[in-house]
Amino acid sequence: MSDEAAGPARPNTAAPPGPAQRLARTDRGRQVLQDRSLPLSRAARNLLLIIDPTQPTSHWLAVVRGTSPADLQALLDAGLVAAPATPAAVPRIPLAQALERLDYSTLSTRLTAELRPQLGLIQGFRAALEIERASDVAALRLLALQLVEQVRLAQGTAVAQALAQALADGR
């Protein structure tokens, strides 16, 4: 008990990471990787090198050999990783409303350019045929909504949102 009283106790302010939580390196974490100013175990250092918010913590713990939830907690306690900051919400109009601003030619060109890389060779070819079969801009808009949903189911919400943004903005 006297050993505990001798050293300053550092409060653990970070909540233990849940298996579905996503974490990212902080600026301090990047600095520690560069200058090795903080002694880390090999497993903790490897975890710090690879962790990013694209996967939950359970994935990174399974991928990096020799890591444990304690290693992850140590990175959190040291301020080397944290939950990523969420960007301020940008007001967006629904895709259907954004597509209303586009004419047939513009929407057809954007769909053809964006969908082939997203859907792959065979499904991209099928989508191109459906785009060519669309008789008017209303049919093309409906097809665009269906294809964005198909991408969402196949590749996830983030990819579908990026596709929707590309179709609406033409970037």
C-alpha cells in the first residue's frame, strides 16, 4: 500500500474501448512513433502503427499478433489514440432532389464514369446497358437511385455516399 501512495496516481479518464469502437492515432501518437519518446512494447507499437478508424478495435487486436486489450488501453491512457473527431455535419440535399438538377446527358455521363469502377466488370457492363436503355431523364434518375443502393449493399454506406456525392456534384 505504501508503494501506491509514493507515486502520483494518474486518473484513468479514458473509457475502456469496446470491441466495436473505432480509434485513430492522435498527434501525440504520431510524434511518439517518429521520435520513440515513449517506451512501448513491440505489440503496442505495432498496434499504434496500424490502427485507424476504418476498422473496429476488435479487428486491430486480432490482426496484430501479441496484442491485448491492455495494450490498447495503454495507448488510450497515454493519449496516443482516441476516438476520431466527427466532422461538422454538412447539410445535404437528398440524392433524388440533387439528381433533379441534372439533364439526361450529364447524368448518363456521370453514371457511366462512376459505376464501372464501383461495380466491377460484369455488373458495371450490365449497369451501362441499363443506362443506355433508359428512355428519359426520369428513368435515368430512378436507375441512379437503384444503382447507388446496389453499391451500398455491396460495398457499404461510405462508398455509396461518395458515389452519390460524385453523381450529384460531378467531382
